[in-house]
Amino acid sequence: MQALYSAPETLIRTPSHYCPGCGHGIAHRLLAEIIDEWGIRGKTIGLAPVGCSVLAYNYLDIDMCEAAHGRPPAIATGIKRVHPDNVVFTYQGDGDLAAIGMAEIVHAASRAENITVIFINNAIYGMTNGQLAPTTLLNQRTTTTPEGRNPLTHGYPIRICELLATLEGASFLARTSLSSPKDVLQTKEALKKGFKTQIEKKGFSLIEVLAPCPVYWRMSPVESLKFIEEKMTQTFPLGVFKDWEKTVSAPGGQATKV
Amino acid sequence: MKSSNNKKHLLTGNEAAAEAAILAGCRHYYGYPITPQNELINHMAIRMPQVGGTFLQAESEIAAVYMAYGGAAAGARVMTSSSGPGISLMQEGISYLAGSELPCVIVNVQRGGPGLGDISPSQADYFQAVKGGGHGDYHNIVLAPASVQEIADLVYDAFDLADRYRNPVMLLGDAQLGQMMEPVEFRKTPRTHQAVKRWALTGAEGRARNIVKSFYPVKGELEAFNIRLQRKYRAIEQEEVRYEEVNTQGAEIILVAYGTCARICKEAIRRASGTGLQIGLLRPITLWPFPKEPLRRLAKKARAFCVVEMSAGQMVEDVRLAVLDRCPVHFYGRMGGGVPSSREILKKVLNILAPEGTLELEIPEIPTELGKGLYFSTIP
Ligand SMILES: Cc1ncc(C[n+]2csc(CCOP(=O)(O)OP(=O)(O)O)c2C)c(N)n1
Ligand code: SF4
Ligand SMILES: [Mg+2]
């Protein structure tokens, strides 16, 4: 009998510390699949900062570097400048990338730093028990916005792809989601494109992945997927915002569908 | 400039630090402009491309220290530099470097503080440098040069020490040392030993993967790691203490000072020679590990110590801890950019020997060939 579907080699078989229905596990698996399919395990270096995925190195059998909160793009820069022919990626949450690490991500993009950023947008601080994130939706309840996010006091959600699309240094920017099997496959394609961008030395690539955090959204895993499709994509439209191969550049939120 | 000849060059301390780093095999420098270390970053911007290295002006000192962290994790010799406010911003990263056991050389060209302070020489970052500065139980190895030549020499050693112990090494200078020009000779073949870094991130081709981290969430693991770190620190304390003694044989008063202040103390000693005053100097070259044993030895014979610093009194605490009650420890300091003069130091010494003011001394002027408007004698 032939196995049609099996776990990727690069994915370490160990009990997961993620909550049921969490998006991180799916994203890890996609990464591991690509690393296997492209045979790049021996030259890939990953960075996981604090956040629920700080233990990503428990699951991915590659050289990995832990990072301080928000600093993966700077650390990845240091690594990539030493090993320009390796594949270097960061795996960052929304608090990490869009709050404390905003300067680092903007400047890595503006330098056209030849790295790939996987940006897990779950609109919440998962690791620290569900506080407001820069990407938290308006009216969304979090532990620090118990009445819901109010733009007058908490400001508006930040759209990272749209923001970075204004920078010449960004070569590939896409937003995908993990809310359905089709979306998961599109996420994988976008991740591949990100790695391709880097391997062909085309500069900075970032894939923003809308991911569920059922625990701090206070929803069931199934409700969480519905929330992404019906609510999150309203604020964060899916699509490609920049593509060096197609010269797609759509600042201001007008994304081209993948 | 051509770096491999052994002629004397006239350079600022900052330029000498940069050039010595390149000679020591550093090919990755990350920095952010701040006075009084700008000659260093500017020199790196010119020289790194010439030697095929990386120079990157980061978006902040936070980014700079983490770029250095990345380079170190990738196995390269890396350097960053800053002063005052910038070094403060780097503290989280320095703690991470120590926690991940990454070798990195950090130059702090101290300026006056707190806050924005000013850009004149200071030694008020001593606590920050030697006690940790960031969070957690860790130590930087801290080297304190006192001349441009010594800056060059200690930069080589800084890279070796960083590699050998997988630990951040801070070169603690100040605005005076960084910006003044002196002749410097670079070692023709720098005695540097680049370690084989099997732990480095290079891609796991043909080997088990490497992980660089400082996170130990499993109960007990972090304590075990800390115990191992402390063992390393004890070994460094055993092996790496460096200091210089001047005139300590038979000295009544022993000055204790590092860097710029040590040079001024040497001038004070020269000015006192022939006056009957017996003054010696202990100059720590490593501020961490601190030369406790030599101080204890001297405490048996000397009448008193006098610690001279450009601070409100920071190193003096370590001197007191070293000698305990065996010998009185006095302090003379200037703050906020103030630099003690040799005359002030001699006055303080007289005051220690005769607090009631009965001891008067004609303090000879600085010999003109030494003076020339500098605070320093040229004794190396
Ligand atoms: C300097 C610093 N500040 C705060 C923290 C605490 N902290 C850890 S993870 C985190 C937020 C994580 O949120 P996100 O990046 O969105 O990742 P998620 O857990 O949602 O995947 C915070 C604030 C820290 N580790 N370091
Ligand atoms: S808290 Fe949220 S992001 Fe973190 S593991 Fe649980 S579901 Fe995932
Ligand atoms: Mg998050």
C-alpha cells in the first residue's frame, strides 16, 4: 500500500504545546512540507521570537535561533549577512512584528533584506493571555480591551502588507488565511513564493497569515475559522500586495487576488 | 589605510578600535551614530567594504545589537559600538547575548549622563558594564584601555576572549580615549585565535541541527544553565584578571583608577616624585573580572587606597569589597563630564595623609614636554 499523505521529515514528531484549533501548528507543517519538497533542510535557518511559537524549534528540525520580542528581522539580517546563500526566515506574531518590532520590520523591508518573513496575524497576544494586538479588530474584546477595541482610545488595526507595500525594498507581500483547506493551500503557495523570492535573491518577502487563536477569541475552533472568513478578512483583505514577477503593487489595500 | 604594515599610525582611539577589529578578523559591524563614538562607525563604513565585510548603519542601537547577535549566532566575529543612551538601549540584547552564550565585542565610549547628559568623558557606566546592565545573572568581560595603543591591543584580545568563553566582551573607553589621537602600532600578525564554532547556525547540512536560545521553560533547566554560566564566570575570574601596578612597592597611598583616570593618576605620581610622597597606582585592565587579589595583597602594606573615577563613585565599591576593612578606601571623583586633574588628586592624597591640613606640598608644575594642554602624561 502506498502512503499518499504523511508527516514531513522536517516536522519533529512530538506532542504539540499549542491549543486545539490553533493556527501555529498548521503554519509549521506547511513550512516543513516546503523545506522537504525543496530539499533545503540543510541550508535553512529559522528564527522564532517570543510569542506562542517561541518553541517552534521543538517542531522544526532545522538550525534555529530564538529571538527577543520584536527583533527577528534584525537578527535575521545579521545571520543572512554572514550566510547569504542560506535560506533565512523569521516566524513572528502580530505583537512581535507590528508593535514592539515595527521599526525592525519596516527597516528590514526598506533595506530589501533578502529574508522571508512569516507573519502570523491572530489579532491577539496569545502568549501573554489575550491582550490587545496592533491587529486586533475594532470592537474585538481582549483582556486589555474588555469592552472591545474602541478607536478613540485604542486606535485602529494596522495593516502590515499595505504599509510595507509603500516601500521599494519589499519584493513580495501577500496576505493569506488558514480558514479553509483552499486557503491553507494558498498559504503554502504564498510561502513558496516567499522562499523563491529569497533563493533568487530578489529581496524582502513577507507572507501575512490570518490565523485562529480560539482560546483568546473565546470561540470554538470552528467558530474561529468562520470569524476569519467573515470578520478578519473585512479588515485584512487577502491577496498579493507586491510581486516582483508581476510588478503587482497595490498600496492602500486594493489587493489582487492570489 | 593599509592595515597590515607595522608602521605607527596617528589615529583616534575610535579609529584604532575599528581598525584593530578588522585585523582581528571581524567582518561584520553594526552601529548607530552617537557622539563620542562616531569616528568608529565612520571608519567602519569606509573600511568594511574594502575588506569585503559588512557595514550596516542600523535603525537603532536595539537593531544594531540584535544584528550583531545574528552575526554571532551565525558564527562570525562581530562588533557593535555606542555610547551612553545607545548602550542603555542595547542592554536587553546584551543580556540575550550572555544568555545565549554568543561571542560579541561591544565598545562603549562613555559620555556624561544620566539621560542625554553630554558628550564629554565619563566613567559613570561602570556599574552598567560590570554588574550586568541588563536582566538576569550574567557578566560581560569588561576591558578598560588607557591609551590608543592599548585600545588596539585589547580589541584583539576582546575577540579572542569572546570566542574562548562564548561571552559578550565590552571595551569600556570614554570620550577622551575615543577622540584623542595618539600613535598606534598594529601587531603585524595579531595573536588572535578564531575558535571552531560547532554550535553556530550555518544550516544543518550533514549534522544534527543547532539551536541558539536562552529560553529554558522546563522547571530546573534554567537553574542548571545558570549554575553552568556561573562556573564559566568563576573560570574567567581565575584566568583572565589583568592589571598594571606602578610604584606600588613601598607606597603609602595607592591610587586605584582605570582608563583616562589612570593616566591622570600616573601624571600625579610623576609630579609627586622627589617630594617624598610615596604614591602608587593599581590600574585594573579588566574591570570584570576585577583584580581583587592584587588589591588584597597591597592592602596589607599600604596606609590607604584612593580610588579616582569620573563618576560619583562606582568602582570604589568593588575596591571596598575586595579589601574589606583591611585598609581605608578613599574616593575622589568628578561627575557629569568633569575630569580630575593631577593637582586635585595630589591635594586629595595630602588630605588623606593629614586630614587636619598640616601637610603642605609644593606641587611641581607639569613638565612642559608632557603637558601641552593635555590632561595626560605620556607614560603608556
Ligand atoms: C521585551 C518583552 N516584552 C514583553 C514580553 C512578553 N511577551 C511575550 S510574547 C508577547 C506577545 C506575543 O504576541 P504575538 O507576537 O502576537 O504572538 P502570539 O503569542 O499571539 O502568537 C509578549 C508581550 C517579552 N517576552 N519581552
Ligand atoms: S493561545 Fe492562541 S495562539 Fe497561543 S497556542 Fe493557544 S490558540 Fe495558539
Ligand atoms: Mg498574536
